[in-house]
Amino acid sequence: MRNLINFLLKYNYWFLFILLEVASFVLLFRFNRYQQSAFFTSANMVAGTVYEISGGISSYFHLKSANSDLLDRNIVLEQQIRNLERALKEHQMDSITINAIREIPQTDYKLFKAGVIKNSINLGDNYITLNKGYNEGIRPEMGVVDGNGIVGIVYETSPSYSLVISVLNSKSNISCKIVGSDYFGYLKWERGDSRYAYLKDLPRHAEFNLGDTVVTSGFSTVFPEGIIVGTVDDMSDSHDGLSYLLKIKLATDFGKISDVRVIARNGQQELKELDNKIIRQ
């Protein structure tokens, strides 16, 4: 306490000077309209700049949440597009019926959010590690996608983590087809460039063009029909000459994936058990 009193006594002239300065500025801006207007204009400019900067910072830190919501929405929209295309192909429908199809709830599958914590693209067999495991409902043989397209298939799970076989893996075989065609083949990565894979065993009488979109066929228990895979970049004959070999430019940039969704198809386990019974016979 004594030190505080000594400090105040030592610098009392400075405190008095500051007090008088504050009082003079208050009187100046309070009783002079021009100075008052100039003060509030400057204060508003400073406050506006501060709010703009703080708002920009806040928006930046909310981008991850916004991107996550957009990813969920993109996946749902892709499935709705597939529903519409299938319905329009099978029937001649009016706009009321089409709008009704859009409102069909997506009950065929569930989506689990996950983040990529480890990834490789330069190995012969590339794997991806996710930060969610079976405690969150993720199981082996569930499909993994991001906002651009397919990513891979869950291989193993632990309580808090999952190991995914990337599309960039020699063990990966995903049934795919070209949009507008019922003919299908399987997607295979031939190592090398992470931007490309190959669609094999597509029948010779299948019709397609360069630039056509390739999607999942739905002929498996892993991916629903219509998930984006990529586009046809080039074509050639298979080694036996009985089918096409298509070079596919992948929609997913595997060097940048961070947020993904794991797809759990309803009835997946039942279908898997049925397939296993057929294999054992």
C-alpha cells in the first residue's frame, strides 16, 4: 500500500495532466458539433474496420463447418439426380411426379462423418486412415466418398480409427458404369499417376464418348448407384480384344482429401451373408 501511495505522489503531475486532457477532449467533442461529427465519423470507420476484420476471421474459422454441410448436401443431391434420371428413363412423368421423387427420404443408406488423418498416393498399395471407428458405427466394407467422388472402401476398424483401401490400391475393384448406359465394368488402378484409373471389362458393344461421366453401378453392397467416379479420358482395347479398356480421369483429388463420408447401406450385412453362402456352395 505504501509503495502505491509513493508511486501516486511521485507521478501526480502526470496523472493530473492526463485527467485535464481527457476533460478537455470531452468538453471539446460534447459542445462543438463539427468536432463531434468528425469524432463519430472517425470512430465509426475504425469500428467498421475492426468488425470487418473480426467478421472475416470468424468466417474463416467457420469454413470447415460450412464445407462439411456442403459435402453432405452434395452427396444427397447426387442420389436425388440418380433417382430422377432412373424415373424419367422408365416412365413419362409430369413435373408434379418429378418433384415428389425429389422429396423421397434417403432411407437406403446412412452417412457417417470422418476426417482423414493419414493418406498416401505414391505407393503401390495406398491406404487412408480415418479418425472414426466402430464406436461411431463404421464397419468394414463400407464405401467412403468425399465431395467430389469415391475415395475407397473401409478395410479394418478399431474403436476410434478406420483403415480404408484407397481407389489407388491394387486390391481395389469397384463396379462402375457410364452414365446413360447399363453396361458396367470394374475400376482398377494401374499404379503411377494418382489422377487416373482404368475401367476394365466394358463390353465391346457398349456405346460411349470421350468425356462421358462414370459412376458407381450399384451392383455391390458397398456403393449405391450413381456416385461420381470420373470421366472417360481415353480408350483402347483390352489385352484379349473382347472388351474396352477405358482410361478414367478420377473426380477425387487424392492429394487433397480431408473430410469424407462413410456410406452404410441398409441391409448390407444381410446381402454380404447371402453372397458368402453362394460362394461356399
